[in-house]
Amino acid sequence: MFPLLLIDGYNVIGPVAPPSRGASANWLQDERQLLLNRLSEHLTDIIRTRTCVVFDARNPPHGVSDRMSFADMDVRFAVGYPEADDLIEELIFQHPNPKSLTLVSSDHRLHAAAKRKKALPIDSDVWLDALLDGQIQMAKLPKENSKRKRPKQSDSLSAESSDEAASSGPTLDAMLDTDEIQKWLDQYGSD
């Protein structure tokens, strides 16, 4: 199953890591675990199953080669890649429906790759701040995935905004809260 959220793990950690980050030999592992815990607490069950977090290959957890699951999220370490960005770019380009993909990173190289494939790039700090405030920022599902059931005007996605998303690529549905995202995924499915 391909992700709806692709998260550049250390890029998200970087701006929020404490200034004393070199004080502990395990500070990077501690920050990585804190991020994964935050994601597991703030993402819905369905979104977690469609989330991939990518970290550079140095210092993966003991006993983990290049991939693990944490709270139903796919967690990857860029083993065999010069850096995590290379693996993230590969995942973007291999995605069968990149218009449904949200990239969480502040890296301009990755933003350019996401835009080339019409995925939605969001800066890490903006996305994480919204998440911690109870809002999940994501690309809308493209029109071809909304054929199952026409939304009501009161739903978080209107027919007009679905048409706009299909014609202009991914858009951000102005800070949906987690209940709205869950309702959206339940209504439109997750394929």
C-alpha cells in the first residue's frame, strides 16, 4: 500500500530538537522516538497505516536493518542511499497516484520533486505545528477516487473543491481536524 503521508523524519526533528542535542549520546534516537510517538498520538488509525517516515541510515535502532513498523506506520532508514532525500525522491516517483501524496519536509529539493509529480509539499514546521494543534494537513484525493459517493455540501470536501483538486493538482483542505480527515477517509476510501 502506498503512503498518503511521506515524512522526512530528521527534517521534521531538526527545527524542534533541543539546543543541547549533543549532550546525550542517544539524543538523535530520543528525538526520533519523540517524533514517532507524536505521530502515533495525533494521526488517526487509518492515516497512520498510510504514513511512511524516512530517516537517514546512520544510527537506526538496534536490530533494525532498513525498515520497521511503529504504531502501524512504515518507518524506513535510507540504507544503501547517500541520504534520506534520495529514498524519499524514489518513493515520490514510484507512487502510483502522487496527487494523493503529501510530502512533509522543508527541503527545497524534495519540494521540487513533489511538485513535478503533483504531490503536495508542506514545510515540516508548519505541518508539525498544525498536527500538534489537532489538524492534519493533507492533499485531497483526486477526482477519480471520489466516484464512489458524491459528498454533501456540509461535508469537508465539496463537489466544487473536488473538481478543482482534480484539475489543478493537490490542494490543502485548509487545516482539517482529525475527525474531518477520518470522515473523509471513511467516505472516499484509502486506495
